[in-house]
Amino acid sequence: MTIDRVLTSDFYARDTVRVAGDLLGKCLVRVRGHTRIAGRIVEAEAYKGSKDPASHAFRGVTRRNAPMFAEAGHAYIYFTYGNHYCLNVTTEPRGTAGAVLIRALEPLKGLQSMRRLRPGVCDLELTNGPGKLTKAMGIDLALNEVDMTKRGPLFIVDSGPEDFRVKRSPRVGIRQGTDRLWRFYIADNQYVSKR
């Protein structure tokens, strides 16, 4: 894998649904000390603001969801179900809520580190879900609100054009907003969380 151009704030400061689809094929990079872990984004979901009942921002700004209303291209990380973290990257212009949940990765670099962070798990199961990928990459609340538009502990790069088919479906694990096809994934990729 070649680490190329870091995605800029202009990439993220757009309609959340478009950003979610455009993130497929890009590479999420986590730097931990001298270790670099990376994976290709193969599944992502869009979450918007007051018109999206499945969004954390549906009822306005809170302490937890404040990053969704802030600068585009920052990490929005939260703890869920009492046992794992979810990584989102913020979207839309400042003041408009939006974030894309990174749901699954195809491991590319740092596989040994991922295995150490998720011992006893087969390689296909290392990063095929939002809580799985954060464990495999050592992502937690310490990285909440990190600027992902510059090289640092967490960022996303465009590694060049790739040829794949994109599929859409309703988002996973929600009760409201199920009519919206705001989940995007790479067709036939074995690391997608749910088919």
C-alpha cells in the first residue's frame, strides 16, 4: 500500500451522504508510536442532523455530539453498548451536523499489531465491524475530536483510483430512518460487516 495524499477539510465539508460513498476505497491510518496500522474503508454510513432521526444530532447539540456540528474532517468517537468505541469523521460546513461512521476496513498494514490488539480472532474478523476496527487499531476516546485532515495519530488518505462496485442499503442497527439507503459498501468485499 502506498500512503498518498491526506484528505483535506474540503473533502469532508460537503453533503454527508456523498462523503460516505466517496470514502469507500480510501485508507484509514492509525499511528501508535512507531507503529503504523492501516486499512481500506469498505463500508460506511451517513448520519445527518435534525432531519435524520437515527442521528445523535437529531435533537440538537449536546456535550456528546458537539463534534458533529464543528469543523469537518475531525474524529467523532463515542462509546456504545457498554463495550466498544465507534469512529466517525465529521462532515458538512461548521454549524451543520454530519458525520460518517466507518463500519468496516480491509486490513492493509500492521496486521501483526491488529492481531495483538484482538487476540484469538481470525483475520477476516479483525476489522469487519465498527467496534472491531477500533479495537484492532487502538482507537478510543483519547482520539475524539482529533483533526484527521493532517498527518497525526489518525487520518485518511486517498491511495489512488480503484475499480470496485458500490452498493447501498439501509443503515445497520437503527430503529428510525430505516427508509434511507445511507449505508455504502464495496460489493463482494469479504471484510464488509453485513451482506
